[in-house]
Amino acid sequence: MPAPAKVASIAALGEFRGNLLVFQAKARRSLDEASDTVRRTRLWLEQDRKLHWGMEVRRRQKVLDQTEQELLAARMKDHPEILALRQVAVRKARASLEESVKKVRTIKKWSLEFEATTGPRLKALESLRQSLDFDLPKAVALLDQTEKELEAYAELHAPVSPASESTPAS
């Protein structure tokens, strides 16, 4: 006859199973937060910032057009002091427009880099999510079943107490 199993604590399996469930819930929350952060950042970058700087380019282009018209008008009136002021205004407007065009290019570059950087990491997070959703429940069920089987085994092979062995002599 095989030797009986020596299980130190069946309750430890139940405790471990409970800890796995807590881990699963916390890990899911963390994955959701990470995914939401990536999504919000993508939206901010590709929509908010792209729209903002696109509008700034148009606005600053209008300002440049207006200051160039004012410079042209000042040249026709031949006022040197006004002409100098208008030239400074045109230089500032050009620099401002160039800055906004540079920002648009930077946003495009960041968008490409963002996808290249986050893509592999998001795949890894998705792999972890699948493990949490499919593998971990199987492990929890296996621990539950193992705990039940060990409890049944322990009941079958429980040592017989001396009081139950002795029968009254007749």
C-alpha cells in the first residue's frame, strides 16, 4: 500500500487561490489604467495638439499676411520710422509662423515615434491581459479542485481515534 500523502496545510491552497484572485483584480486595473493612459496620450497628441498647432499655423499666417500688407503700405507712404516698425513686425510674424510650422512637424514626428514605441509594449500588455483572462482562471479552478480533492483524501485517510476503535465488550 502506498504511503499516505503528507500535506501540511490544505488551507494554504485556499489562501493562495484567494491571493491569485486579488492579484488578478489588481493586475486588470493596472492594465486598464496603462491602456487608458496610452489612449489618452495618443488622442492628445494626434488630435488636440495636431489641431491646435494646425490652427496656429493658419492664424499666424494671417498675422504675417497682415503685417506684410502694412509693410507694403508703409513703403508706399515713405515713412522711415513706420517702415522700420513694420519690418520688425514682419520678422516677428515670420518667426512666429516658423515656430508653429516646426511644432506641426514635431507633432507628426512624435505621432510616428509614439506608435513605434508603444506598439510592442501594448502587445505585451495584451498578452498579459490574455493570461489574466484565460490562464489565471484555469489555475484558480485547478487550485480549487486540488483543495477539494485533498480535503476528501484527508477525510478518507484520517487517523482513527482510539475512542472509536474500542467497542464495549459483551
